Amino acid sequence: MTEMTLMLLVAGLVLAVVALGVFAYAARQGQFDDLEEVKFQMFREETR
């Protein structure tokens, strides 16, 4: 493998690990708990 290919492979793996870490963090914080509720919030808010 050439040096550039190896560098791109490592960069891709690092980005994949970071994306997985961000997803795991969001899942632990409850960001994906109730996805259906968000679309109904605008109907419950009072108009000004």
C-alpha cells in the first residue's frame, strides 16, 4: 500500500470511531428517546 492510501485508511477509521462515539453519547443523553413527540409540540404551544 502506498503512504497516501494508508493515511486515508487511518483517517477514515478515526472519523468512523468519532461518529460512533458521538452517536453513543447522544443515545446515552436521551436524544433518541421520544422521536414522535417532537412533531406534536407545535400544536400544544400557545400562540403569542
